[in-house]
Amino acid sequence: MVYNFNLGIGWASSGVEYAQAYRAEVLRNIGQEAKFIFTNMFPGDNIQHMTENIGFLDSEVIWLYTFFTDCQISPVTYTLEQLEETFETGNFTSTKETDKVKYLFPNTGIYYMAYLVNGSKNRVHRVEMISNGCLIRKDYYTYCRIYSEYYAPLDKKAHLYQRRFFNENGTVAYEEITDNDVVMYRFPDRMMCSREELVGYMVSRLNLTRRDTVIIDRTTGIGQSILKNVSPARVGIVIHADHFNEESTDDNYILWNNYYEYAFSQHRHIKFYIASTDVQNRLLKEQFKKYKGEKPKIVTIPVGSLKELKVPEKDRKRHSMITASRLASEKHVDWLVEAVAAARKSIPDVSLDIYGKGAEEARLREQIKKLNCGDYVHLCGQQKMDEVYMNYEAYLAGSTSEGFGLTLMEAVGSGLPIIGFDVRYGNPNFIDDGENGYLIPVHDKMKKKERIQKLTECIVRLFTEADMEAFHKHSYEKAGEYLTEEVEKKWKELLK
């Protein structure tokens, strides 16, 4: 069995979660049984809806908090009718809004607010119970009640002090007692004093053997607990981002990225590290040898793969560009909007479609309005992208740090040339400057205005000077090494 550890997942997931979803598919293809373990709380959503959305099977997912119960990962199927059967009295009235139902119990000072799964008429995800104006409890459901939260008023706010996690038959499996950041877990036969200890207990309950492999995608807050309890299984670490701080590194000292410092310090207990590009692999080996005098096993396996190359059956939309990412500040999508608006002066029909969701969406919408470019710059939301890239002529990237860049891989898989900054590691991995796009030289002191100007110049250059047919061909050639069958070979070799 291969156990893959991560922290959270969301509707607008990061590259780490997409990388895991790609890995899940590859491992399925090679017949390797795998589980994907998530250790964060998800009070706003049912974890199954998010894992299914990104491509995991329910049978592949383990959630830390239901691991100790007999409740299975499941979509929400619990209904309003089932909820109403649990009421102690039939004396109630209800009013329904779009995604919630309010139940009033006359002369009690109590009402319930049932929150429905998006788009459903009667499937209940959670129920909030309010007594005399104070929140006292929240119940969470999938096909049964999986846990409850208990609240008390403190400083005029609802203060969470306890969670109970249930088995299918309603019995309590264990409890979490919480006071802000201090938590304790009470089981019938033991007490634990931290979430880290809970993670370690879960790992010990996996009953790992020498034939098992544990792959850690994020170590923050869980790495030490895993390593303490993982023996005799072998452990691998996946590197998803730049692994060191260049400004704080000199000939005598290297400052590792905080996310990887612990994982690198434990190299004697790590069977292998996985880098997603050969460039990062070589650099990391050099650094381990220079600064630590060590030679750990580091392999290169792309964090994604392509089932096939996508070739359009009809002509691509002329002068059309696409970008796809979380709409987060570090992706600098606002630079792309400004650059395309500026390029419009030279390329009258240039356009940009932006795919993805995230915290920057409202700000981007306002920017598009301010620049009056809504006719040719569009926010397209989060969509299934398999058949989308090949409709465009080019891909535009604004990020100044990409450990790999799944969307870059998907772009070249559809033959798109790419414009992006010459930053480690994804951009130079997928862009051969002047052959399938342009790498823009960049340095830390380079101001935003200059970066946008360089992006604008490259957009104009691409559509006025480049041999687009040759650029498309070169991207397809680069994409060949990321075909699923090639990535499968690498995983088979590593896990044999």
C-alpha cells in the first residue's frame, strides 16, 4: 500500500492537491493500491465533495477525524426528513430559503438552521442549534451524523469547547476538548494532548509493514509525528516548490525553505525525495553534497501526466491567450490583465481567458472594469480543462515561482507556446526560449511596471514575429515525455 499524507484540500485547490490527484490516477493504472490522507478539519464542506471534485475515489480517501470511527467517506445523502425524525417534538414550523431551512420550536427559545448541500432540495450537510440567541451546537452529516461541535457564549461570541465524533450507530468514538489552540483527545482507553499526537496515533494504527510506502506531500505539523510511528515502512518526500532561499544562502550556509527544512534534516530516515524536474533534482543533489556532505536518493518524477496530446480539429482562435491557476496574489494574474490590455494597442484582436477561482477574483473583476477590457479579458471560473487549452493559440504565465506547473504541462500538451518569467523551476522546464515561447529574464529588484512591459512586448512579439506552427510543434515535442505511460514507468521503478 502507498499512503500519501497531506493537510487540506479545497474547491480552489493548490498544485499539491492536483499533483496528488494525478498520482492517484497513475497508481490506479499500474495496479498499485493507494490511500490519500488529509489531516485538516473541513467544517465548511464535506471532504468527499472536494476530493471527488478533483478526481479521487472515495475508497482512496482517509480523513484523520473519521479514521477512528466506522463512518465511511461518502457524499451527503442525509435528508431533511431524516433530520425531522430526530426532533423530540412534532410541534415545529419551518421556512425554506435557497440553501437552508429554519425550524422554529414555539415557546422554547430554540430554533435550528439546516444548511443544504449546494443545489440540493433536501440533503443536509450541517445543522446549527440556537438557544435564546446563542449558538450551542452544530451537527455535521454525510449519510449519518459524523460529528458534533458544542459551543458556549464567551466575550459575546460563540466559543467552541468540544467536538464528538460518532460511529454509524450514533455511539461516541472519541472526543476533542478544545480551548482555542489547546486541544485534547479522549478515547475510551487513552488521552492525547495534541493534534500531532493524534496524527501519530493514526499512523501507528495503520499497521504498516516493510512492503508499505508512506509519501508525505506536506510535512508542516505532521512530519515528525509520521516519522516517529512509520517504521518499518519506507518514507518518501515530494518537493512541490522551491526548496531554499537564495538570498540567505552563501558558500558556507544554505537556508532551506521552512516547508522542507525538517524533511531534509531527517534525510537518514527518508528513503527517497521526489523532485518534479531534473533542474531541481540536480541542484538539490549539489546542495546536499556541498552543505551536508550527503548523497540522499533523489528521483525526478513529474507531479502530473498527460493521457494524450490534444490536437484541435478546427483552427485555434486567432490571437487568443489562456491562463489557468488559483486566483492568488502570487500568481500575478493582474499583471497579465494589464499586459494584454497594453498589447491590444498593437494586436487589436488579442484576448485573454482566465480560468480558476480564488481570493483575488473580486480584485481582478474590478481591474478588468477599470481598464475597460471586459470585451476581451474574461474570468471563466473553474472548469474541467481537458478539452479547453487546444482552443487557444498561446498560454500566459505571471507566476514568479513554480515548482513544476501543472497548467504549463497541460498547455504544452495542447501544443501551446508559453510566455513566462525565467524563474525556477517550471517555466524553464517547459519553455525553450525562442522555440516554443519566451522566457523573460527577471530579478528581485525588477519593478512591477517593467515586468508588465516585458510581458506586453513578448505578447506582441509572439503574434507578429514567431512561427506559430513551429512553436506549436515544439511544445508537442516537449509534452511527449509527460505522457502517462512515461510517468507510470517512473513510479513502477520507484515502488518496486
